[in-house]
Amino acid sequence: MKFGEFPLYDATGVELAHELKCGGKVFPVGHIITADDVRLLRQAEIKTVVGAFFDSNDLRPDTACDILLKDIAGDHLRYTLPENGCSEFYADADGVFIGLPDRLLRFNSHNESLILSTLLPYTPVYKNQLIGSLRLLGPAFNADMINEAVEKITGQGPLLRIAPYAFCKIAYIRTVEHGGDVEESEEDVQNRYAVYGFDIERYSVCVHDREAVAKEIDKASSDKLDAVFIESSTAPLNRSDIVPMAAKEAGADIDRLGWCADPGVSALVAHKNDMKIIAFKTSDFTSPSLDRLIRYIATKSLPPAEEFPTLATGTLSLERLIKFLKPEDEAKTVRVGALSERSKIAVVVLAAGSSKRMIGTNKLLENIHGIPMVERVVRSALMSKADFVAVVTGYDAKFIERRLSDYDVKIVRNPDYAAGVLSSIRLGLSVLPPDTVAALVLPADMPGFTAQYIDRLIELFDPKATRKAVCLPSYNGVRHNPVLWPRELFKVVKIVPEDAHWMPALVEHSDYIKELKLDSDLPISDINTRGDLALFLERADFSDDAEKVLEELEASLK
């Protein structure tokens, strides 16, 4: 497809992308311009038209949409016939909506003209409920692009599906304190759980005792039931509590203690082979949070334990969605200042260099007392008083980004890292939040510049000053990296040539530079060679106060 603005002499055969009025005639969207149309448009002094030429490899919106729908829609879904490149998905059964977030992201990242919008994954749904839509933006789509999109979502079955209620067979265990009794009958419990499609094959009441509960779990396991529910008057508060310990004694693995869907309940989630084990407090049964957990069990759609934390997003019940803060309750709240009321300082960690002087390895991945250098620097930035941390990667980006995947930092990759450090600085500064008043540019080969030194530089900076100072450390009268730049000087970095150093900028603004005077050069040591690394490791001490006390105690006992 060739899309754009075409002069009239080249417009014959163009399909219009917008409605066009010419005299008393209206050419609708999709109209194909003919030679007669060109003459009429020329008489009206219209010089260009906006539209597209198509070739044999182009697919029209509805055709492309139909191809994608066949691989997106899975079990217990129905979708509307494509119309103008759009289709909607509806649940064809009560159950839970399943759509893995990483697969949805992969599809939506494939091409900007393909948009798949859905409910949050693992949301309970009802038959005929709208769960999502597919929209294709444009007059035509390259067939190869559509086929590539299909390839990205066909390795694990259809992209979207509904997990219906599976009519599970369960055991129900009620624990009571010694001498206690239960208020509900077995029939009441059967009726309460029938709405989930559960068939209670084993019902028992036992003492709230580790050994007694473990025996009941074993019996349920022997009956090869789908799940066990354990209801107690007290919530399981710790993995060493009675019910969690009973589950362990019965050979179960604990997946999580505490269910994270709003408003949160202290529930035990465990499994023994394929049998799920759910334990909770009696009074929590009416909680929307526990209801959602029970629905996952009823539809056999409980995600892997490592995905449980993601379920906290979007789980507010309708009742809580319409809850507003009452004026009389404002005194019990803490107000966080608006962006304009706060002075935020960022740290930009430069981790893009190729470490040419340390032959045979990437120095940023060398261990500093058991932790890769780049990771140690990032941890220092996160433990400091800085409000935002960005990391610029380049050389060995995948390895470095993998090491930092568990940290809450903004990672931006510099494809032009070989051009010099200034390109990385510019890129790092460009991704900072707009309310950032200053940024500390910290090279990732300076592991000795720990959180305490970052904090001292931040404390040196006055965000309210009329002319905000550049702050940097110095040792024996010599200034060193890292440099904390006020936002007003970010533009200085942007105009410095790639083959230049930024020291001239410091000289120009030397009348308002503040120095953090150090009594040791260890914090400002940058590691370039194996010799530098060996010397640094010999001098550095990263143990905390508790570790030092322990070492002194052990030494005194020898």
C-alpha cells in the first residue's frame, strides 16, 4: 500500500481516505478516483487528494481482522463479524477471563495499527459479557505483517479464552477450638458453595490442631479430590501457624500466605500434587477478595504462584470503586504534595560503555563482594534519597538489563553508545520526569560512591536557590565525578560536542559550584582495569554495622 497525498495528475485509481466535497458532489471515504473525477476536481481547483494505492499483497481491514480473530479467540468466546476492521469479544459462559499479559503485550507491540483491548486478565465474567475488542487502524494492511502477528500468538494456543466453572469435587474441613461447636450445618455449607459449582464429597469437623487438620488433608488427598477448603474461626497469620504447618505435615507446598486481591485477606493458598488447598477465616467468606480466589479454584484457572502479585491490580469491587473520602475523615489522611510543591532529584546511572580497558570482560558485570558492579551502583542509587533512578545501557545491554530486571528503575537503551558518553547522558536526562529539579549523573564504574555519598550531594543542593548550584565531590582540591546538575543546565550537556568533555561547562559556571569535600578518594574511584578492581576490592568495606559487630564478636570468641 502506498498512502499519502497525491497530486491530481497522479490521482487516478487512488482510494480516498477522507470525504471530499467538490462543488455539489460528495466523494465518500473509499471512493476510487476516476479520470472523470480528476477533471471535475481540477475545475474546482483542488490540487491534491489524500488516499492510498493498493497492491496484491494488501489486505482490506475486515479480511485482516478475520485472519487475526481466528487465532485470538479461544474457548467459550464469541466475536462479532468484522466491520470496518473492528470486532468485539463476548464471554460465551460464566467463568474467568484468561489472557496472559506478556502475550497481550507482544501482540499490541507488533504494529501500531493493531489494537487489542481487554479486561484485566483473570477477571471473573458472566455469559454474554463484553470482554474486549480488536481494532485495526488503516485502509489496508500488509499480508506479511498480519502473518507475522499471527506467528507471535500461536505458540501457546488462542490468545484469549474463558475458563468456565468446572464442577469440582472438594473436601470441606471446619476446625473448632477444644470444646467448641459450629453454627452452620453441612447442608448450609453445601448450599453456600453450590453457586460455584462445587460438589462437597467430604465434609468434616475437627479440632483446630495441627495433627488433626493434617489427617483430614491426607484423607482428601486419598480421595483424589480437586480442592480442600479449610474454614477456621481464626485466620492463618504466619507460615508457622497451625493450619499452614498442618498442610506441610500432610506433604503440601505452600504457594502464598495472604491473598493479594483487594481488600486482601489472610488466606492460605497451597497445593498437594494437583489438589489445591485454601484456608481462611470464617468471617472472611463474604469478602470480594476471597470470592475471587474461590472462583479461580472453581474454574481451575488459578495462575502460577509467581503471578499472584499481579492479581492485586484492578481488583477493587464496585462497592469500593464508588467510595469517596468524606470531609470529616480528611484529618486521618496524609496529603502528598503536588508536583509543583515538591523538589525531585534523580540519579542517571551510566552503564552503556564497552569497558575497553578491561580486556576479556565487561567490568560492569564483575563482582564487587558478591554483587555485579552495575547492580551495586544501582542499589546505592535506590537506597539514597533520590526520587527517580534511570539507567542507560548500551554495550552488553541484554546482560545488564537482565541483572536489573527486579529493580524499579527506568531502563533506556542507547543504540549509539559507541559515539561517546555524552550521548548516554543526553538520553538519560531526556527520560527524567518533568518535575525533576536536578540529576546526579553517576557512572556505573564507581561502586564506592554509595547511598550515603549520594545523599550528601543531594543535601548540598538547594532547590529553592535563585541560581541553583552544580554539586560535585572533591578530594585534595581536585573535583571529580559524579556531578549533580540543576535542570537549568541540562541544556548545557545537550550542546557539548561528542568528542568534548563537559569540564568546560563546569568552568563556565564555576561561580556557583558547591563541593562535597571528601577525606578519602575511595568513593570517587572509577574502575577501568583489573588493577583498579583489585585495589578497590582490597580497600572497600561493604559490610554493614551488624555484620561488623558479628565479626568482632566472632573474633573475640576465638
